[in-house]
Amino acid sequence: MVRWQKFATGFLVDIGSQASMHDAQAQCLAIGGGLATVQTQAEAANFMLVRKSPSSGYYIGATDETVEGQFKWLSGANWTEPVPFWAPGQPNNTLGTQDCVELDGQLWYTIECSEVRHFICEYVPLIV
Ligand SMILES: [Ca+2]
């Protein structure tokens, strides 16, 4: 049983597993959601609240796999700049191969999409 937590911006859940980014997205899709989109301070606060392992890194649903340097939300939401959540010096795309994003503590860092991380799934109903 998936215990979604309801917020004004949608429903979030940490199903407690860890996976590479695409596997994590698949696990979120399997329960009717997708990797979480974090666009506002409120959404960031909700995301951090839902984490079961707050000292670990978590995938957010963003990647620049398609075009280097152009991040997109897997949810299809608009990517808006500037992003206030990047850690200093990020996104740094170390070795040119870091196309996924983890939230570690409260800030974002680019990592390789094959890295295994915790993740938050989000479900946004048509009517909340
Ligand atoms: Ca990149």
C-alpha cells in the first residue's frame, strides 16, 4: 500500500527504495506518479519533509540528458530559471557525464544518472 501524503501542490511519497534515475522513474510510474518536480520553496519544503532518509541524497525528476546544460522536468513542467536550489558551483556536469540531479541536504547537485539514490514520487491529480 502506497501512503501518499497530500500537499497543496499534489501528493508525495517516499516508497523507501533506492535506484538509478530511470529505474526510480519507472518505479514512480508504476504507482501512478513520476519523480517529483520541485519548482517552488513550498515544494522543496514538502519534498524534504517526506524523505524517510533525510541524511541521504535523493533524485528529483530533472535531467539534461537530451541537450547538455538544458535541464527538463520529467513531468513536463516548465523549467524556470533562475533555479534557487543549486549548490554553489552547480550545475557543474563533472566529466561531462552528470545529467541527473540529486537533492542532498537542501541543495541540488548534478550526478550520473546510473548512481543509485533514494527518490520521491509525486502524483498530481487533475483536481487536488
Ligand atoms: Ca549534464
